[in-house]
Amino acid sequence: MSMYLIDILNEVTEKTRLKLQLGSLTYVFGPMSEIVAKLAQLASNATTAETLYPIVAVVSDIEEKKGEKPELDSHVTLPAVLFACTTLREWNAEDRYLNSFKVTLQPIYEEWMKQLSMHPNIVVEDRALIKHSKTDRLYWGKSGLWVNGGQAVELLDCIEVNSVDMWTKNVCKTFKNL
């Protein structure tokens, strides 16, 4: 039986958390509205934002093109993966780059992409170069894009990655055993 892509991405996130020795790295997936609702629910149950953030959010729907290569399961282009952490409203761009992006988000993004390329169910043309686009979103916290019922879930900074291009394959061994 083949692995679901969403489970592979969860494994990639957990390997990233372990490699970077993070206390938490929350993984969520689904349509954006569902991700926001899930974060609001988790935030209401979390004692502090540090137990919930940083997060990796995989935005769906994810199309998997099947039957293109006999040795591979599917061709996938992830529409959006978001790496987000809490921020402070009073921070300007320089503060956000210094405190959010350089310290937290960039290392998570880089390690997540590395772990993705190393997963046994993922095939990319060049493990050092996974085709995608990246956008630093400095003002998500100020613009309240993560809104649930009219209220911002948290003040966040975010790296948004789009169009992650890869192939999936089925293998017998699991990533956890590597």
C-alpha cells in the first residue's frame, strides 16, 4: 500500500524538528480556512504560543498526476507550504528579519526542504535543488491574514513556499527506520 503524501510531509516535518532540536514544530494541513480554524482551536488549548509555534502548514488541494512514469507513483507540485512563527506587532521589517526569519523560519525552511529531498518516497531531479518559489511574508501579523471569526489567530511572520515540484514513489522501508 502506498503512503499518502500528507503523511510523508508529516514525517519530513518531524525529521526537521528532531534535526533542529526544536521542542515543537506543529504540522497542519488542509484548505486555508481549515488550517486557520485548526490553529485557533489548538491555540485555545495551548498554554502558550511556544507550544504551538513554529508551524508547518501544507495548503491543499494537492494534485497528484499519475501514470506518467512507470517506475514512479505520481508527479506532484505542492501549491503552498507555510512556515510560520509568532511575532510582535511593534517589530519593523529589520526586527522581523533578525528575530523571526534568521533565527527561526529560515533554518526550518532549509532543513524541511533538505529532509523532503532525502525522504525515500520522494524523487527530485537534484537533491540540492528542489524547484519551488519562496516568499518572505513580513507583515502577516499586522495584516491579520490568519483570521478566524474576525479575529487574528496570532501575529505571525511567515515563509511561503509555492510550486514545490517532485515525484513520489513507493518503497518498502519507512522513513522512520532510516
